[in-house]
Amino acid sequence: MAEGILVVLDQENGRVRRVAYEMLSRAQEIAAGTVTALTFGPGAETLAETLGRYGADQVVALTGDAFTRYSSDGWAEAVRQVVEVIDPVALFFPATAWGKDLSPRVAGLLEAGLATDCTEIHPSEGGRLEAVRPVYAGKAFQRVRIDTPRQLFSLRPNIQPVIEHGRPGQLRPVTVSVSPDQFQAVVTAVENNAGGTVELTEADIIVSGGRGIKAPENFKILEGLAEVLGAALGSSRPVADEGWVPHSYHIGQTGKVVSPTVYFAVGISGAIQHLAGISGSKYIVAINSDPDAPIFKAANYGIVGDLFQVVPHLTEEIRRL
Ligand code: FAD
């Protein structure tokens, strides 16, 4: 009988994203049965001990030629084969760009239901799970139960706490039969537009600029504030559409969904499509010259003023701390 949770992790050269520890921690708390971490690519084997500390009872590490470059169809088939061996009742994926690409393909292959971008996940009746996920651009929350034999969930990063369980994970050898020659799509290169700054979806503090910054060269004012705070940089959609910043900065309904501890919205009006991407923030600090800007309704702290005066002052004050 199916039991336990398979947590599917994105890793690069032996480094996993924080969301991996968040998913494992939650899985260990609620799983009736074994928690298995599934990793891909070179260096994955060395992760077993660390993943164990955060909740993985066992680790399946898929290595070899097929797992050096991401292939959505190829890796989805590999996950399907691992599921046949491990036989979990539920699968967790990160609600990152990678997880959003892979999870629906796996759901299709398994003919299983998938609840995406979940902010909560709880045990429910009959050993099944129940998730909570935002809908209508974050205006409402939906409780979801999946009634297919296997239940798939993608979990929004930066929401679940990371808990150390203190047990070493065991490597569990599983062989899958997939060949790169049969893959229909393979990632050939990854460009890091953000220039090595902190990844937005994992950032604890974000400084984000809107059309109020008026010109691309003015973004350096925000870069100064981000630097003293150790923050990642983000933007509203028009700022990215104008080409003032890379598209990877774009936050909102059609961009990245972020959940930092502090989100600075600078010169951003607070349109519903932008708020959809930031509603998971613990504190929102708005800086806007218009006291009636909708962002102030969503903000915990607001500064009504000209960003070209407020931001440099704030940066200097924080630098002095
Ligand atoms: P504006 O609305 O123009 O606001 C600029 C703000 O700057 C104003 O509040 C102004 O008071 C303030 N300001 C001006 N000068 C100063 C100054 N000197 N000092 C301080 N404040 C100043 N938008 C997103 O952001 N993300 C999305 O994912 C997204 N998806 C969308 C999807 C759809 C289908 C649609 C239709 C729209 C979407 N949008 C999205 C666009 C969204 O509706 C808004 O148009 C956009 O968020 C506005 O961006 P903004 O706040 O930067 O600009």
C-alpha cells in the first residue's frame, strides 16, 4: 500500500535551495510513513546527510548523463519510475520556475491531481492531505483535497519553517531507465540575469522599484539601499517591460511570487496584479509620494514622500547602524 511522501528537489552541484529544507521539514511533520528526497545531477549523493537533518529518511540521487541538464519530459519520466519503486502517497515539488515546469508533467504521467503554489499543507481524513492555496490573485484562499490515489502539491518557498530533525538520511539506490537521446527538450544554457545577487524567491529582504523611479539610471538609488540591507532587487512589471531592469526582477501575478520578511515597495502604486506576488511578505514598507496610493492599504509601514529624498536618507541611516 502506498505510504510516505516523495519530496522532489532542485539541486545544482550539490547545493539545494532553501525551499528543499522547508518541504522536507513539513513532510517529516505530517507524513504517515517514510519521507524520501529525490535529487538529480552530479553532487547529489553528498547531500544525503544534510537532507536527513532536515527530514529526509532516505535520499534517492539520480546521477549520470541523463541528469546533467534539465529535461522536463525526460526528468518527469524519471520521477514516474521512482514513484513506481518508492510508492509514495504524496509528492511535494517546490513552486519555483523549475517545480512549476516539472510538477504538471509528472501529474500527467501519474494521472494524479496537483495543487499548485500551496501555502499550507495539513494531514486530513483517511491519511490524506489537505492544502491551502491562494486564488484570485491572492484575494481568497482555497482549501484543496485531491481524490486521486496519489496527491501532488507544489509548495510556495519561504512559507514553511525549517526544522532540524537531527537524523542522517540513508542513500536509497534506485535505477531508472531514461536516455538523453529520447528527451524532447533539454536546457542547453542558463543565464543569470540577476548578476549574482540574492535569488528573489528565497530573499529575506527585497527592495523593489516601480514606475515612480522614472528612469533606468535611477535604479541605482535602490541598489544602494539593497546593498546596505543585504537585500535582493525586484520591480513592478512595467519597469521590467520597459527594459529598465532584467525580466527576472518582475514580481506579481505574471512574474515571481515572493515571501520575504520585509518587502520595500518604492514608487509602486500597489495594483492588484503586483500585490498578488507580494501578499506572502511578512512586512511591507511602502514609499510613495501619493498618500492615496493603494499600496498603503497593503503596507504595514508607509512613508509618504519623494523617493529621491527618502531612499538616500534611509540608506545613510541604515549604513550608520
Ligand atoms: P504605476 O502604477 O504608474 O505607479 C507608480 C507609483 O509611483 C505611483 O503610485 C506614484 O504615486 C509613485 N511615484 C511617482 N513618483 C514618485 C516619487 N518621486 N516618489 C515616490 N513615489 C512616486 N504589474 C506588476 O507589477 N506585476 C505583475 O505581475 C502584473 N501583471 C499584470 C497582469 C495583467 C493581466 C495586467 C492587465 C496587468 C499586470 N500588471 C502587473 C500591471 C499592473 O496592473 C500595474 O499597471 C503595475 O503594477 C503598475 O506598476 P507601477 O506601480 O510601477 O506603476
